[in-house]
Amino acid sequence: MSEPKVSNKRLRDTQRIVHLVGGLMLGVYIYIPLVGGSTAHFVTSLMQFVVFPAVVATGMLMWQLPRLRRLLKARQKNKVVE
């Protein structure tokens, strides 16, 4: 069975939204310091382990997606030939 394909536009839009929301959250976190407490600890953990990695991943995908697609297409083409 083949999986439904996601259009390039939808993929780019989703990546862009995740990247912008994550960047906004990081900006707010940096420029509006939180008072101590469990909420501040939770927000810090959220930024370190969810938001920052998501921003990095979406940024790298937006930057390297054309190269990744070419590599995958060439690999798939080589599999068919074998």
C-alpha cells in the first residue's frame, strides 16, 4: 500500500509555522525572564528538550530538503536498477 503524499507546499508551510512559533517562544523565553519556581523549571525544560530541537530540526530541513530529496531519489533509482 502506498501512503498518501504530502504536497510540497503543505510541508513547507508546516515547517515554516513550527519554526516561527518555536523561534517566537525562544525569543519570549530569553527576553522575558521568569521568576523562579516549578513553572520556570518546566518552561526551561520545555525550551531545552522540545522547542529548541524542533527549531533546529525544521531549520535544517528547510535548508537541506532539496539535497535530501535528490539523495533519496537517486537511492530509490539505484534500488530499482538492482
